[in-house]
Amino acid sequence: MRVLLAEDHQELAETVAGVLRREGMAVDLALDGREALFRTGVNDYDVVVLDRDLPGMLGDDVCRAITAAEGTSRILMLTASATIQDRVDGLGIGADDYLPKPFAMAELIARIRALGRRGGIPLPPVLTAGDLRVDAARRVAERGGERLPLSPKEFAVLEYLLAARGRIISQEELLEHVWDEAADPFTTTVKVTIRRLRSKLGDPPVIETVPKAGYRI
């Protein structure tokens, strides 16, 4: 899952981004509203976590612009105000969910994941392929009943491939949804991650390479 976190408090933004990345998400940061809107026009985000009180351009205006562009990103609004009217207003301008500050990190993660699932074809909480089992909520991957020692990025790649349900996933699509904007599209980072993942998954092979197209399970 690729997430844009638009929050003007840099220390909070970096702390939250670090937690989300440890959960296997690819996270880009925007510290003001205009930067947030620019990034949504350049990148395809699954979820945009948007503070309402951004400098430069208010979060409400960013939300309206994203909604007007008819993109596929789901929007989670954050605000220091927790009144019912604020929640109603936020949902009324196009937000998909609303979370008042201060928030529990576990709830933020759960809400982001829930919005991510709503962005495409509904998926079961546990993804399977043969004896391979991935529990997205618990962040546990198993094969043949044995837990796999996957890194957050390896887990994210495996989850994305399983969620595709046999569709071929290109290297470019993996970079777009599993890595953040810091990833160099000309590096071998995807190939290296796939190689390590295959090694940990063991035999018989699970991930197929489709020449000149990508990967699939």
C-alpha cells in the first residue's frame, strides 16, 4: 500500500511515517497543502492521510481538489477538533474517513488498511495460495504451517502479488505501490527483493517471472 501523509508538524509526520513503514507501507510526506496536492497529481496513492489545518492550502481545499479530479485515492482526514460538526463537514467535502487528534497509532494503521481494502476489489483478511498463507492484519506469513521471517518490504511485495490473484504485476507497478518516491526506478531493488523473497519462500517456487512483463503468483 502506498500512502501520502500530509502533516505540517514535521516531527510528528516523520514519527508516523516511520511506524507506517515498519508496517510495510510505502509512505511519502508533504508538509503543506500545495505540496500534498502536487504529489497526488504525480503519484498514485492508495490512501491520503490529510491534516485539515495545513499551511499553504487548507486540507479541506486539498480534499475537494482530489475528489474533483476523480482519482482512486481514499482520504483519511486528521484534525485537532473532534466535534461532530467537524466530522460531518470533513465527510461532506469528500473524505472517506475522519480521525481526531490525538490518535492511537494502532487505530490509524487499522483505518488506513480498511480504506486501502475499499480502494479495489474486496479481499479476504487472509490471503492464500496453496500452502502459502498471509494474514495482513497480523502481519504474519506462513508456508506449510511455518512462519516466514520476512522483512516489511518482502511482506509487502508478497501481499501485493497475492492480492493480484494471478494477474501479472510489472516491476513498475510494484515500485509505484510498494516503494515510496525515494526509490530509483532504474535500480535493481525490485529484482533483489523478489530474489530474497523466493529464497525465504522455499520450494516448490511460488513466484513466477513472466519474461518482459513482470511477476505473478
